[in-house]
Amino acid sequence: MKKHIPILLTLLCFFSMGANAQSKSDNADNPDGNRLDFSIGFANPIAQQTFAQFYKTKGLQPRVTVEYGLLNLPYTKGLNARISAIAGLEPQSFNNTTTYTSMVKMTQKPIGGRFYPLVLRNGLESVKHNTDGLLSWEIFKYGALWLLKGFYLEGGVSPSVKMTEEGYADVTRSPTFFGWGVSVYDLNEDSRLRFKFNFGTRKYTWTNASSTTSQIKSFCMDFGLSYKL
């Protein structure tokens, strides 16, 4: 897996150059483009498959996520697809279900991307002025679009994760991850600094030395700040 890391970094640099080249036009018709986001939150990692035969979750645990919007890809008059780069840290620990006295610890270091398929090129301004009454259909449509435009799919790798447990030799794995969720900003679309809220699920998967598969699945929730570059 280590040999793929330079390739991933090269691709991120390439996408970043492309994003900078089109940043002026993106900013003109995409209020969520070219933003650097920093979020803190929690996840509830749950052991699955072979890993679950030996370990069980310890409950909610913290995590940190950084996201940067790389590319905006317009495909209709009103919609963009957006690609973002993500990185983070997710400390995880699990109780050993055999000994009951020890636990395995690891820190996931996810590096990858997010794909937003339904980003509104003109933001939510097109529906704001049509609202008429607190319970109107337009208010419902506004809220639904606010959530829908934040829907994303994500994937990547968590390289060289060391699993440590007292009494056992350290094990290093590089899980891949895949997930989905909703990531939304506050409603002040003209502001350079905005608040951000994110919730979703993520699943880490790796192959053991015995050729079996282990997984860790989490529900995640984050709060953060976003700055438009």
C-alpha cells in the first residue's frame, strides 16, 4: 500500500492546481467552492467480521477532519459536482472479549476524497425569495435542498495503522475506507467564514494475515468552521 501513497499525493497536487486555475469562475457561481474546513467531532467505532470475534467497542471516541474543495464540475445550468480532499485523525480503542482485561488501540489516519453530486451552482438564493409563510411548501423545499446539496460519498486509505495491545506483538495494517453522509454549512452564503455540521457513516476494511477480512464501522458527527479561500 505504501507504493500507492506517492500516486495519491501526485493526484491531489494535480487536482489542487486545477482548482486554483478555475477558482475565480467557481467563486462567481458556487458559494460552497474553494473552502478549507476544519471539524472536530466523535464516532462510535464498532468491530465487525473477524475483528468482532475478539474485540468490542468502547463507545464514543473523538475525531478530527480537514477538508478542502478541489474541483467543481458543472453538468447542468443549476448543478455542480464537487470533489474535495479529506484527511484526519481517528483514535480508536476496543476491549478484548477474550481476556476482558486488555484492549487494542490504534489511530486511523484517513486520506482520500469526497464527491458531492448535487451542489447548487447558485446556492439557495433561487428559493429564498419565494418563501411565503413558515409552513409553506417553499420552506420545505428550501430545507430539503439545503440537505440534499450536502450529500456526499467518500473513500480512501488509512496508511500504516499500528494496532497495539499489551501482551501481543504490534500489527500494522492499511485499511481502505468508504462512507457517505451529509455535510452542510450555515445559511449565510455570503460570509467568508461559516459554521459547518456533518453526519454520516464510515467503514474501514482490511485483510488479515490469515486472509480473512476485518472491518470497523462508525456513525460520525462533526462540528466545525469553514473558510473560503
